[in-house]
Amino acid sequence: MQQLSERIMAFGMRSMTVKRLSIVIYTVLLTVGLGTHVFAASQAAMINSPQAQQMLQQLAPQQQAQVQEALSAGATDTPAETTLDTSKVYESQKKSKSETVTARSALEKLYESRALRNPQLIALRGNSSFGEALPEEMHGVNYSQFGYTVFSQNHILTASSTQSDDAYILGPGDAITIYLWGKLEERMDLTLDNNGFVVLPKAGPMNLSGVPFRNSGKLIQQILAKHFVNFDIQVVLKSRRNITVYLLGQAAEPGSFQVPAGTRLTGLLYLAHGPKKEGSLRKIQILRNNRVVRTVDLYDYLLSGDRRQDVLLENDDTVLISPIGDTVLIGGTVAQSGIYEMTSGDGLSDILSFAAGLTWDHYYKRVQIFRVQTGEFQRVEDIIVQTPTELIEKTKKIKLQNGDMVVFHPVRRELRNVVTAVGNFAQPGHYQWEPTMSLADLIGKAEGVLPHSLSRVDVYRYVTETNTRLITLDYTKAEDRAFKIQEWDVVKAYSESALLPSEKVLIQGAVRNPGSYPLLGDMRIQDLLFMAKLDTVLRAPEVDVLRLQPSGEVSLVSVSLNGDGRASPNILLRPSDDIRVKTLKNPKIRVRISGEVAFPGEFTMTEKSRITDLVARAGGITPEAYLIATVFTRDKLSDHESSGYEKVVYDEQKRLMYDQLQMTAFSEIDKQINQKILEARVGYIQQLQQFGRRNKGRMVIAMEQIMAEAQGAERDFLLEDGDVLVIPKRPDYIQILGGVESPATYQFLNVRTAEEYIANAGGFTKYADKENVKVFRVDGTVAKFDQNLQPGDIVYVPENITVPFNWMIFMKSTVEVFKTVSDAVFSFLVIKGLATGF
């Protein structure tokens, strides 16, 4: 044993030398940016090499596990990357041996989050998010908590939210106006002082505090009557004093509120947007002088408008909204499905009344309660009754539990006790079926068959829900007329024409209503042209009739049209004739011109018209026209890239996506520095996209040269139908976007150079990409930044995100890597020594 210890110590001394050497080697590699790659690759090779695996096999199982764990801690946690990311290296070294505990904590959190999403557990806790626990029949319906949306809208306190003037109790701070007329004519605006007094002429101070407003006029008149005679009085409540009340508990906006005296509880709740979803609508306490003076249930107010519990608030009152109580969901065939809060005495009949009762289509024999059983599973309880009356009585006795879901199912949507007559009956439709009904009875109810009907009728009888049986009868025969009709039978009668082939003719070309038409008796080509409405503008002097001959060949018959559109000869049509009304090519086009021309608008031109012809038709250009900025658009170009705008925007979007991906590797400080840059770039790209959309389908034209050259020159191209020409005024600005200190729109001055405009915008930012500045020309082109700016140009300065190199983190990360590498090499040599006996 002593000999083994000496050999291990000797080997350890030699390994220390190797350890120091490895530190020097990896220092050099990390300095040139290759350390991470070599470090990860060497560790992976060390663990997976045949020699290492062979030596591990020679150790005892417990030793193998310990060595493997030690090596894996340094070898498998660091990815083999080709570039040095100091932040990742630094963070990877912060991992400790408590990873097993961390993993267990993560699993516990995951389990907890799943448990919180479990709808059954939510229901048990009184939460209203029943979610996937709903039965399939109730999926797809938004079940909301009853009553909460009433208070969710913005609200201003009005007279309807406060006590009426007549019932109002006067107090300090209230303002009244007293009108006197008769022998004494006067108006007095008075405010009750802190003790509730007002001062009356000659009568002196009078205490009105605690007096109902409706009695104030009578009392004031009695006092003044001691000093004046023959006068009348009217008192008006000018303004009310403010009181302070407090809203606490599960309120959407808890806090203290200054409200007019006479405000009721509902007025305060409207003002504060009511309770939260976790708050109760049925247990709202009013505290006054540190004791509960009233507990309010708002359901009476919400369901029937009953305001008897709408408490009048006083100064310093506290309104406390309790947490929500037990909740149940009621859905299906009820008038108002939703989630309702229960109190201790509520049963199913109460909840059903909250939901405004059952709808007309409910199926009384199928009512179910979905209930969570002791927090373990969900079960279904059927309410079994035989009559609708029994259902109503039974709901009065059923008590519900927190989280229950009550489902009232609808009746099956199918017609019962019905037979159907279709086809050639005088009155086809559904008819009441009777067990003794015969075919003759049904024909009588349908008022017989129409003239020119076949004697055959078909009865389609349902054998199953998806299979039918065909029964053919002759209603002229007595035995068939006595045939018994069953429930759901469909009886069809036929017209004689059902046996005849359908004869049609086809017309195409210069008609307003082309298509297939039935061939009527003695129908001629002029009749068909009339029905299809011959287009007199586009018609040609000839009509071709393609006709199928008995031999199977197709012949061509040509018919001329005279000046009034009449066919000559007016031939008789045959089945399957194909008529082609020839059309002439439309020699006219419609184009639009707007902006700086004398007569802007839409013009009809010939197909040989050019740009200069359109300008001439519009009365020529005005002196304010800015020809270089002319916008010419053509519909068929809108699906193609009409300029360089799309490419620039696309390149910027790709660069933005790349930079956003790079941000994930930055430290928090670097992210904060560069986030503002990326947000600004998103805004600039959106601006460029909007500008590009305005130029969709634009063709860049040299309008100045077109107007300067002779008419019909090469640049003066032909117009097409739908072309649009816009000649704007000369703008007096240019726009600078992107990497300048003050991106904005600036006045255009001819004396300034491009650099002066940039300087006027505060100069380039330190993030500006000065080599790739773009100018979106007013003529629709995109150019590199130069001196020749024109009014209306847009200068776009791209920005790059940058990451300052942090030497402190780099050096700290390097030291940590050296330590890990040396430990791994040392462990490897220990394995080798144990396997070979040193």
C-alpha cells in the first residue's frame, strides 16, 4: 500500500509539469481565437478515444462511474465552436455540481405549471377558466364570468349614480342657490360652512346640516317669513360636497376616491371598473366606523335592476370586495350560458334562473352535471326525469358544488311525424304523417300532380339513417294508390319532359349574356341573339354557326348582320348548335393623368397614343410642374419589381434578421446598447416599404427628355389601357433616415452639398454604415450617396450593431478554461496510471 502511494505521488509530480505545459499551450491558442474549438475537440477526443475507453474498462464499476463523471464535467458541457464567444465560455464555467438539484427543481416547476393548467384543479380552486374540462358538446363557446363586463367600461359619475336631489342630505361644503320673488326679489348663492350654517338676510345664521334637501326650502321660507311678507322662494342644489371613500380587496382599481356626496355603491364600482375576475359580486362589504354595516349581493341589481341594495356611501366609508366564492358553469340550451358565483343557499334552480331559463329547443330528458370527485377525477351525473314538470321540480332540490358544470342538451335536430312530396306536385313540401296515410292521401294533401306528369312516382324510404330503398309505384292503379306511406318517406312525381333529352344551344362572343340556352320550339338565330343581348358596339358583320351533322362532322354556317343587328338569313336553330358572334379588337384605351396639368382626369385615347399625346389632351403642363419626379404606373408591372426599392428593402430586412439573431449571443449590457438601434431600423424599413408600395407598378421614365424631344421620339412610348401619369409640384425638402443624429425632413437648398445636409442632421452616428448610404431618387431610381441631391430625394444611412470587446471577461474566461483543461489532462493521466500500474 505504501509503495502504491509513493508511485501515485511521483506520478502527480510529473503530471504537474504536464499541467503547467498545457496552460501555456492553451494560452497561445485562446489568444489567436482558436482555444474554444481546440479545447472542446481535445476533450471529446480524450473521452471517446479507444485507449481511454479501454483503460476505463479495466477499472472497477464504481471507479468507472466516478472517472466518467469527472471527465464529462469538463468535456461535454462546452460545444465545439469555431469562433470564440467569451460570454458563452464564461457562463459555461459557472455550472456547479448541483446540476442534478437544478434539474429536479425544473421538473418540479414544470409539474406545477401543468397542474395549474389542469382545468379540474382550477375548478376546485374556484377559478373560472374551465377550459378543456368542458364536455365536447360545449366546445367552441366562449363562457365568460357573469356580470364583470358591466363595470369594465369607462364611466363618469352622473345623477343616476348618486342620490336624487330631493332625498339628498345637506352637509358642510354643499352649495345652494336661493331665488326670492314678490315684494322681495333676490338671488343668493350660499355654501354651507364647516359647521353646516348659511347666513340669511336679516335672519342671520341658519343650520342646514343634516336637513333633507326637499325640506330646505320650506324651512328657509319659515325663517325669512319672520322678517319679510308676500314673497315666494325656490331653492336649487347648485353643487354637492365631495366625500372620500376607499375601495379595497379584489377590486380592478383599488384605492381612495373623491366622489360627490350621495354617491351609491354601484356608482363607485362603475368609476373603478368593478371587481377583478378573482373578486366577488355577491359579497361586497360596506365598513363604516370600523364595523360592517352592510353586505351587498349585486346579482339582484345585475339580473333585474333591483337597486334596493345599492347602498348610499358616506364620508370615510370603506368598500371591501371579498375573493370570489364557489363558481359553477351552466351551458347548452339556456338563454344565457356562463359562469356564475354561488352563495350557500343557491341550488340548480337558482343558477338556472340566473341564466334566464331554458331555451325552446332543450331536451328535458338529458341534463348532466360534470363534477370533480375529491380532486381525483371528473365524473358525470345524469338528472333523470320523465316530464318537463318533473325536471323543474328536481332542479329545486339539487345542490351544486364548486366547479360543477351543468349541461342542458338540445333536442335532436330532425323532423318527426313528417313525409315529403317533391317534384311535379301542385303543392310540393312537407306534410304531417299519419299511421293510416296512403299514397292517395299524400297526393290529395299535395293537391294532386300537375298536368303532363308521368304516372310513375318513386318512394324513397329510409332503411337506416344513411341507406334508402327505392319503391316505384303507378298512382293511376288502385293497388298502388292504397300503398301505405311511412314516416320520413319522400315521394317524387315526374314531368313528361323528364323522359326527353335536354336540347340546348350555345352562344359566345360579342354578346352581353353568353352561355347555354334551352332550345325552344321554332327558335331561330335572331331569337337567340335577342335573349343573349347582342353587343352593338363590338359586333362584327358576321355570325358563325357550328352545327353537328348526323354523320358526326361539324359544318360551318355563316350568317350576316345588317345595320340594325338583324340576322340574314334568320336560320332555324338545331340542338347543340354553337353560335360564335365575331368581335373586333377594341381600338380604344382609357388612361389617367393628374397633378400639374391644365385639365387632369381620365381620357379615352386611341391605341396609338403616346405620352405627349396624353399631356396635350390634358392642356399641357403648368409652370409648377416638376418633371423629373413624374410617376408613371402600369397595372401589369405591379407584380414585378419596378425599381431598386424592393431589393434595398429586402437586403435591409435580411441584415436586420441576421443582426437580431446575433443579439441572442450578446451580454445584457450589449443588448441594451444595440436594441434601440434595431428598433429604429425596423421603423426605417417600414417607412421604405410604405414608400415602395406607393411606387408599385412604377416605370422609371425620363419625362424632361420626353417633353424636350420631338413628338413620337424613342422615349415617347405608346400608352396602354389603365396607364396612370402623375406630374407633381416641385417639393422643397429632402428626407434623411437612419444613422444620423437627427433623422428628419429638411428644407432643400441648392447651395448645400450632400455633406452639408448630413452635417445639418448632426452628422453620422458612430453606428452608421458610411460605405453603403443609399439615395432613393425622386425619379424612382436608387443610387449610391453622392453630391447631386434633388428636391424630394430620400437619403438612407444604414446602421450596424457593434459589440465592444470586454478584455476583463476575456481574461477571466481564459483563466477558467485553463483550469478546466488542466484538470481534464490530469484526470486522463490518472486513468492511464491506474490502468498501467504507473
